[in-house]
Amino acid sequence: MLVYLLVFPTFFPTNTVPQWGDILLGVFAPRILILIYIYQNLGYDNIWFAAHLVVLILAYFGGGRETRRRRSKRSASDV
């Protein structure tokens, strides 16, 4: 990501996020950075914004049914 920011800065979508914000969000919270890009370029009433927002919420709260099932299996086998 740093190579593209420094060598090919035009590959990133146009946005108002400062370059240091692109780097920090890209490393620590890439899904939020993607939401910012989609919001600024396509708007919030786009299907891609909704899809990424749903995935962000699911990932934040621990995933779906399959993830919880795997976690419960693993914790039961640890006992």
C-alpha cells in the first residue's frame, strides 16, 4: 500500500482523507477506509456502500453463525 501511495498516487480514489489518514486507516481499519471511498465517490445510497457496511458490522460483532459454531467447537475441545 505504501508503494502505491508513494509511487502511484493516482491509483487511489479521489477523496478528502489526508495521505497519513489513508495509510493509518489502510493498515488498522481498511473496511472504514473503503466505506469512506465509496461514500465520497458513489454516495451512501449505493449497493456497494450497504454491502460493505453490513460486512463491517458482521466482522465487528464476531461474524456469522459459522464463526460462532467454530469458536464453540474450539472452546469445547480445549476443556
